[in-house]
Amino acid sequence: MTTRVPTMSELTASGETPEVLFWVGCAGSFDDRARKITKAFVKLMHHAGVKFAVLGTEESCTGDPARRAGNEFLFQMQALQNIQVLNGYGVRRIVTACPHCFNTIRNEYPELGGSYEVLHHSQFLNTLLREGRLKVEGGSFRGKRITFHDPCYLGRGNGEYEAPRELLSKLDAELVEMKRSRAQGLCCGAGGAQMFKEAEPGDREVNIARSEEALGTAPAVIAAGCPFCNTMMTDGVKHFEKEGEVAVKDLAELIAEAADL
């Protein structure tokens, strides 16, 4: 099975059009941990026979951190550059494993001239499963306790709570909800560009509080749907010295592992 991913420029040069553009995002491109999520999602797309492409070096940061941090000028520069590239290739459908990229491209690019159908990878994988293009059995996760941490920009930001849980149901695992979940979920502490700044004064870090809630469900796995959430929850599990007992994995990693890819 090939794992090479073509770029939009390569497909365009050969007169081909992909079914979907995979927006990798900064974390998925450069962070060592998040790159494993990218690879897992790519394996699933190849396995399902999805014709897709990436922008490669033509992809720049969406501008999400800049706007959240208050640098509107930088956000618009980054956004307009990306929109020019996307529109130049005639991109209509985008999938990404990052809720921050998902939210920004879906809700904030249209006012700048970039209107696309944007899907979170949990939504796209669900579609593949419903269409029968992807088949998953519980595998190594059957019967294990899994708790899901709702990413802010996927859940409260865009109202998507079911797609991740539908995916987890395919694992034949025991889904245990934290007391604060779905619309009442607690942020991991990384949103709003907080990932890139020092913590403000307080009793303790947000990710420590959230990780404590997750560990309170006695899970074998904490499932995440965002590279930033993954980092914060992983750090929280390490803080409580539970990394040998509890794994933190992205939805794509769980499905890929269950599919034995």
C-alpha cells in the first residue's frame, strides 16, 4: 500500500482533481507527536481509496493563533495568502485533523473570499464508514474504557459532538463520559493561542484540572480530536505519573490501529 501523498500542484499538472484536500496544519506538519496523527489519517484515507492531495510547501498557517492573540493584521495576511492558493487550485472540499484550522477556514475565510466545504477528520471518517469504504472492528480496544475530551473549536465552536463518539462506538469499547462533556466540556488549556504563551497566575494549570477529570473516569485511553488537546492531555497524564497506565490517542490513531493499519 502506497503512503505517498501527491500535492495539488502535481495533480493539477497531470490534469487530475482530488476528491478532497487534506489540510495538514502546522502541528500536523511540524510537531513530532502530531505528525503521527497525520500519518494515521493518511493511512486510513489510502486504505479507503480516497483520492486526496495536500498543498505541501504552499500551505501556510491559517492565522488562527494570530487572530486569537489579537494580531488581526497578521491573520488577514496569512488568510489571504492561503485563500489565493486554494482558489487558484479551485479547491472546494477540505478535511483537517485540527479543529482550529477547521473553525478558521470554515467560519472566518468566507468573509475574505474563501468559501469551502470544510470537514473535521472525525466527520470525514464517519462518512467513509457509512459508505462502506472503511471497515473497522474493535480489535485491541474491544471492551476497554475510553473517555473522549471534546475540543472547544469542534464542540462548542461548531456544534459537533456526535461524529467523534460515533467513531469510538466502532471500536466496541466502553465509552465513559467525563462529568463535564459535550457543551459543558472544559477546555484543555491550549485554545485561544494560550498554547504559545506563559500561564497566567492561578491555583493550577487548566490542563491539569482537565486531565484529572479524565483520569477520574478510570480510562485505558483518553481520546482526543485535536493536536493541541492531545499535547495538553498528554502533559496532564504525565503530571499525575499515569503515562504507563493511560494512553492519549487521536481518533484517527484509534481507528487506524483497530483497522490494523
